[in-house]
Amino acid sequence: MSIAVIDKTFTILEVLARTGRPLMLAELAEESRLPKPTVYRILKSVRELGYVNQAARGGAYELSSRLATLREHGRDEAVRTKVRPLMTRLHGRFDETVNLGFLEGIYVRYALVMETTQPLRWIVKPGARDLFHTTALGRAVVAHLPVEQQARLVTKACGTLPARGRKAARMRLEKELAATRARGFALEEEETVVGVACVAVPLVELGEPLAAVSVSVPVHRFPATQRASLIAAMLEDRERPAASA
């Protein structure tokens, strides 16, 4: 990305911050003194990254809570502080690896990992990234996004797949995202790592629509009763992040 594009991007974000209200594309172009096609292309990119929201197709744009958090506290640290009690409770109760992930474009970035104390484990390092559709973390977030934003991400993610079979893969992903949204959690079993299952819940209720928490479990430690107990705990606990562990 050139310096000129960065300069224009921040000009647009500063206009949104200064006015403090949603703005239509034409208003943003006028206020920023940039061509409307340029403003549109930049808004499309920052919207997909989660820094700008648009109410509906052709609607007004406004800064997202993600950008506000980044500005005020440093996004990672602010979310870690908010979510750590929930992760600590899950870790203490189940002694399995608990992960915090952020959606960034079509990827999920791992921001915090609490490792299990058990000898057999699968650990991902903070900072690692996976395509969202391959992980429970990513699917949990994307399933709860607005329809248009979700469709854009699905299109981009499926574009990384081989052309042959892409249509069928998209249909499977869309079906899985719909099921995830309906039940409130995402489930992934041996899709990313052989022998490992993962359950994830989005953090929409905590004001973090682009974040999710997951628990990774070796499949041999994940019978149906344990799975049901873990899912119930995750759905319940995300609503009380400030409670003591």
C-alpha cells in the first residue's frame, strides 16, 4: 500500500471521527475532498477489516467499536482484560486449551492462549493466523456478522480454494454458518489439526462482534457428555465476564 493510499484512508477515518455521525458516501467524498470512487474503494477495504460499519447496501458509514477500542485502549489488551475472566473459568473447569481470536479480513488471529496442563495437547501460538472458514473461532464470528459482510467474507475465503469444487465448498460453508448462528456456537473436529476438536462462541454479548473464544480438546478426551457440558458452560459464561473465576 502506498503512502498516498494510507493518507487518504486516515483522511476518511478522521472525517467520520470528527463529524461523530453516520455519513453517506457522497458526504464523505465532499468532506474529505476525495473522488467518490476512491472513497468507495477505501471504505470497502476498511469495512471488511471491521473498522467501519455500514447499516445496509447504499447506507451511511460510521466508525465501528473495533476502531474506538483501538484508539482508546489498544484493542488486544482491552479485549484480553474483558475476556480473561471467562477464559480463566473455562480453563479452570475443564483444563483444556482456551483461545481468544480476532477476525482480521478473512483470517482469524490468535490473541491469547491459556494452555492445558494435561500432557497431550495442541497449542497454537499468539499471533498465528488461520483462514476463518477452517476454524471454529472464525466461523463463530462470521456466522453472527451482518448478512452482506458475511457474504463478502465467504466470497473472498472461497476464492482461496481450487476452482474445481469451489461452488460445493461455498454451499457447505454457508450451511455451516447458518447452523452455527442458529445454535450459538461453532464446532470443528479434526479439520485444522488431526486428533483435535474445537468449540467456539462469539463475543457479541460482550460488545466484541469480531472476537470469539474457543476451547481446543483432543478428540479422545471429548465424549458426548463432555462436549455437552463444555458447550453449555461456554454459552452461559460468556454473559458474565466480570464474575470471579
